[in-house]
Amino acid sequence: MTYQKTVKENRYPIILTVTIILLVAVLLLSFLFGAKETSIQVVYDAIFNYNPKIEAHNILREIRIPREIGAVVVGMALAVSGAVMQGVTRNGLADPGLLGLNAGASMMLALTLAVIPNAGYFTLMLAGFIGAGIGGILVMSIGSSKRGGFSPMRLVLAGAAVSAMLTAASEGIALIFKLNQTLTFWSVGGVSGTSWKQIFIAMPIVVVILIMLIVMSRQLTILSLGDTLSKGLGQNSTVIRYTSLILTMFLAGIAVSIVGQIAFVGLMVPHIVRFMVGTDYKRVIPLSAVLGGFVLLFADMIARLLGEAPIGAVISIIGVPFFLYLVRRDGKIL
């Protein structure tokens, strides 16, 4: 074990604790600031002494609190799905938004709303998963090569082509069935419409998937080191790879069904996490979840302070330069 690896392992509990504290602090701040600022006392009363006759309590309980909790849940889902995709494909450029999962989920959501205008959230979430699966399978099929496995640049190009095709399909469905306004929300991304019903359905599923991936963390770490080592240790690489990819498709489908298309969270966060604590997925998955929730929550708070700017645009300001930096490094995982 190298000295650098030992240092990263030793500082993991400290980094995780500090990140959790930051997440809680920003979550509390996000309750205070918005179109209408409020006080800590009002937030406390809205949570523990709720009075439906007080407007500030209703705004907090029905709009602001579910919105910010939704941002945390989606941030966790996107960051962990990106971390797992980067590991199992051994491609540092893997991200639900860049590899067609988000576009596929949005396409299926548009199709579902066209066929079932009053579809419930569970139906939309299931449609998002199916669409993410379609997008992911198309990109993986086109971007993989028989000799070299998953090529980073081939996957990125395949992801761009498939995403463009699926986005065009979404827009075509929207034009035919007059869903333009609804599709705009899914395209730019945002958590403003998050409801308690969505959270009560999505949060347990996300938590269960995160636990499953943490249980699989040892296998994911070995798989991220290459198929040869994985097979040499007696691991069924194919089963682990496709099980984890299916779980990430669920996470991407849930995220898109809540906020629409948001890219770069799943790209940036895992790289930052691996830089801080190493490549062991026993540490990567929990920290990615917490840091992903923090990033999307902070981005949403900035978006609100800028007058309800699209959250996807706020994240892209940082995400695009980060993506270009990774491309120059040939998509290598830290």
C-alpha cells in the first residue's frame, strides 16, 4: 500500500464528515433564501409548528423544502450513477447526460405524456428508466469496439449522436402533441416543481440503490481495474457490469423524471471524489452521493438568487471547462 493511498484512506472520514456538514448547512441556507427571504424562526415553525393559515409556512412546506430535498436526491442519483459508469466502462468521460441516458429518459417521458397526459409520477419514473436504458444501450453498442473495449472518445461521439437523435425525437413528439412547454422544462432542467409525492416515491428507491451499490463496492473497485484482474480473482465481470449499469439507469431515470436533463454532475463529482479519497468504491460511492447532493443544491440556490435561472446552465458554466480538461487528458480516470 503506497503512502499516498494510506493518506487518502485516513482522511476519508474527515472529508465525509465535513462534506455532510456543508450539505446540511447549505440545505438550511436554501430554506432561508429565495424569491421571498425568511428567518430561521419561521423555518423552524414551518417544520415543527406548522400553521396552514400562515402563508410563509405554506411556501416553505409545499414549495421550498420539497424543492431543496429534491435537489439533494437528484444530485446524489446523478453523481453516483456517473461514478459507477466511469468505473465499469473504465471511461473518465462517462456521465448520464453525455452518454444518452438523460436524452433517452426525456424522450420516453415526452412519449408517455403524449399517450397518457395525466400519467402519475411512478409511471413517469418507470418511463424514465426505460428511456435511459434505450439511450444507454444505443451508446454502449455504438461506442464500444471489439478489440479495445470501451473507447472514451468513441463513447463521447456516440453519446453526442444518440443524444441529438433522441432529443430530436422528443421535440418531434412535443410538436405533434403540443407538449412544447412541458418539454422545455425537461430540456433546461430544474427542481422548482418538485412535490412531496415525488420525493416519497423517489427517495426510498434511490437509497435502496445506493445501499446495493455500496454492498457491491468491492466488486466495482476490482472491475474498475480491468476485466483481466477481475476474472483472475474469480469475479463474474459481465454480471457485475450489467447489474451496476441497470442500477445507474434507474438512478438516471429517477433524476430526469424529477428535474429533466442536467449534465456534468455525474462527470465532475466522481473525479473530485477520487482525487480526494482514492479509487476504492467503498469510499467513492458514499462521498459521491453527499458531494453530488451538495453540488446540485448549491447550484439551485445560485439559480434562485439569479432570478430562477436554469439550474442546468449554472452547472454547465463549471461543467463545460471541466469536460474540456478531461478530453485533453484523454478521459483518464484519476
